[in-house]
Amino acid sequence: MDRKGMKANARKAYKRHYWMIVVICLFASVFGVAYSSSTWSVNASSPSATVQEDGTAQSDNVSKVLENLLVGDESQARRQVEHNQEQIVHNDGVAVAVPIVVSLAVYLFVWLFVQQTYRVVMMRMLLEGRTYDKLPVSRFLYPITTRKWLSMAKVMLLENVFLFLWTFTIIGAFIKPYSYRMVPYIVAENPNIGAREAISLSRRMMKGHKWECFVADLSFLGWWLLNLFTLGLSGIFYSNGYNAAFFVEYYVHVRGLSKDSGLEGSELLSDEYLYSKASAETLHAAYGDVAETVEQLSSNLVPVDKPNGFVGFLSEWLGVRILHARSVTMYEEYREQLHQIDTGREILDGTIYPGRLAPAPMAFRFRESRTVSSDRSYSLVNLVMMFFIFCFVGWVWEVSLAFISEGTFVNRGTLHGPWLPIYGTGGVIILILLKKLRKKPLFEFLAAMVLCGGLEYFSSWYLEKTHGGQRWWDYTGYFLNLNGRICAEGLLTFGLGGLAIVYLLAPALDNLLSRIDTRKLTVVAVVLLAFYCVDQAYSAQHPNIGAGITDYKGSATSQVP
């Protein structure tokens, strides 16, 4: 094995897609999928840290309960829940079994269909990045675009079950992780593969290579130590991506040996265009309609001027579209056609991986009439609906975490309805105030951290001042916290969440909402706003407080001595 040459190739791929790979690895670190040591400092908190509105302080309790349940130690899980319940002043005596099962289902779904399948997404993007000059953001949705989300989840679930069972043996606990090392790479290359096939193939591929892989891991020991000394900064901005790019090269190396030797199952590694670009003839045969449309659009495209006046200002600077402003619609359709033409040419030129030629084909077609890119403006109705969607999703997530960590239903937040406005407000202001930064993801990330951090700080200060010093969240004891109102972990989450909203979630939601009749959607938005305003007015005089919401040990409002 030419480890030196592989590292040189890894550095070249890393340099080509530096910021994209940094973001890929940062998501992996925050999700706890890989490189978690780079964010250990921002995730660490002292025992005095209390539960917050965004659910971060519950994560340790959640993982403890989940771990006990997975190993079948229900009594220990119950003791952990009871221990967590002691943090609440008034316990209503509700049985913990049903809430734990319900919330555990939510947590397991996120763990399996988001965290574990993200391992496959990560490897897929890194594999494409070593050959192609551009990595489309849409590749983060790889499990969806290939329609193999469930299949990927099954493979990752079985791998985790096998690895868990091997932990009961001394040798297996150390050796089997290397035997299964290739599983996410194999699934990333061919999502059609079955769970047992992927695991068996990984075992055969790694036979005789486990020690070699272990030594390769040791070669990054210096980088790992530097990562610890720099509190994760060197890992985030260099060594994590370097390590990820190297082991992609290592997979390609082992894959090549397996194919050359005719290893059983190696025929399933059939995505040849991950490793070499398709010929112009092959691309034009697969994308003949795209080539025809590109030529047709290019010859018939008529330039459209930017909308001006107040309508143009709202669209260009704030990304807001009032009603059906024709000038805005025409300009965004023109701009999207340019984007689609460029994308079509990049596919035909071999700059982007040709998704139609994949073992699990990824469709590509020219969109008509509507923009599909992130650089768009949103109608007021859709923004209102997205506000409530973000509020509701945040509420469901925190209630689920509370179920696990506390064993009872807790209506999180200051309001009485099923919404947490800080989620919706944060998402919407990112879309509006940071519109001009959408073409610069790095600045979008940093600005989202600052903007949402400021929002959270102000919200905490305002609630405390208007409610007699009462707090609904407190980051005291968390790494780099400011007066217990914001902390480094929350800021990092805001930045990554902002990227997800701007480039993935908001465009997808906008597409779905735009399919609904505008009049019907407006009625729904008005009704929701009415209920929300009533809740705000009532909660101003009768805020949502009490057990599991504001009364925690160590908090300023706790009544526990």
C-alpha cells in the first residue's frame, strides 16, 4: 500500500472541495457520526448546566436511557429516568414506560434515518469529490434522490446490531469494527445492495487488511492530538477532512484489489463512473434530452432585467415576494434557466457526476415555470407557513427529548400551543436578512450563528426582564456561554441549521407549499396566525411555567433548596 501517495491524492481532493468537505465533516461531528472529538468542547457542560429550550442539555440523559434500553437493562433505564425526574419539582406520577417507548421511537428514527444514513451520504459525497470538480448540495439528499433511504437504513441498522453483539467478546470488540469498515462506502457506491451482502463483502474485502488499516489510523495520531490541544479547531478546519479524504482513497485501494482478484461479491461494486469520467458519447447518450434542451434554451433565451422599485428591493435584498409580482417571477425564471443550462453543461462536460448512470439512478430534468434553486424569493404566505412548520418541528423534537430524559410529557416553551417561536423566527430571519449571502455558504454559516445567537440572547433577556427574573433556558456551565443565555454548542447548531434551511429545507418546503391552492393556503395561514396571536396574548399574562419548564435544580427559578 502506497500510503504516502494516497495521502497526496487525498490532499488534492480536499483542496478542490475544501469548504464543502469541511461542512460535510462538521455535520458528521455534530451528529456524532464521526470526528466527535472536534466538538467535544462545545458539547461538554458542567453538572450544574440546566435544561434549555433547544433541548441540548437533555442529550446526555437521552443517550444514557437509550443505551440502557438497547442492552436490555430496563431496570437501569427506569432508574435513570427516575433520577432525571428528580430534577423536576413536582412529579405527576405518570408511568414512564409509554412515554419512553413513544419518544424512543422518535429518537431511534432520527438516529437511524438521519445519523446513520448520513454516514452513507458522507462517503458518497467524498467519493464523487475525488473524481469530479463540483459537488452539488443536493447530494446531501442522496438517500431520497436514489429512493433507497429505507434500504440504506436497513444496512446500517444490521451493521450496528452486529457490532453491538461483538462488543460482548474481547477480540471482536477490537477487530470487527475494521471488518465492517467498508460497509458505508459499499452502500454509498451501490445502494441496491442488501444488508447481509454489504456486511459480508466488507468482511471479505478487509481480510488481510485490518492491521494495515489500523496502522493507517495510527498515522493520524499526531493530528488527533493537535485536535485536542486546539479544542477541535484544527480538526474542523483541516485534519478531519484530510482524514476522511484519505480513507476514501484507502477504500478505492482495497476495492481495486478486490476487483482485480475477482473477490466474491466484488461485482456488486459497479459504479464505474465514481472512479473515472464517462466518455462524451456515453454522456450524450444518457443525457440526450438535456443536450437538446440546453441547445434550445441557449438559442431562445431572452435576457430579463432585474425587478426594480420596492418590489425589486424586497426580492433582491430580503428574498420576499409580494403576491404574484410578475417582474420578480419572470426574472427568477430567467435566472433559473441560466442555472439549469449551466448545470446541464456541467453534466455533459463531466464536471458533475452523471446521476442517471448510477446503479441507483438519480433523476435529472429541467424544471419548468418555477425556480428550484436556493437563490429565490419566497411569498409571504409560504414564509408564514414555514414559520409554523419550523415552530412545530422544534416543539415535537423537544417534547420527544423531554419524554426520554424525564419520563413525562412536558410542554416546552413559553407558549401553551404546540410551537416554539424561537425555531420559526430563527429560520425565517435567516431566509430574509441573509438573502445576499446565499451564494457564499461560509458567510451564510457565520452570519446565521451571529444572527440566531443574538436572537436567542435577546429572547432570554427579554423573557427574564418581563417575567420577574424567570428563565426558560439556562446555559450556565456550558462551554463558552454568555450569561447563561447562549453558548458555543447552540451557536454551532444555529450555523449548521441555517445552512440546512437555506439550501435544502426551505426550497423543498417552498416547492411543496407552492403546489397547494394559494387561497386555501392563505386561509390556513390566517387561522394559524390568529391562534398564535391569541396564545401570545394569553401567555403574556399567564406564561407556560412549572414542572419541567422553568423549575429545575440549579436554575434561577428553582424552588428546591
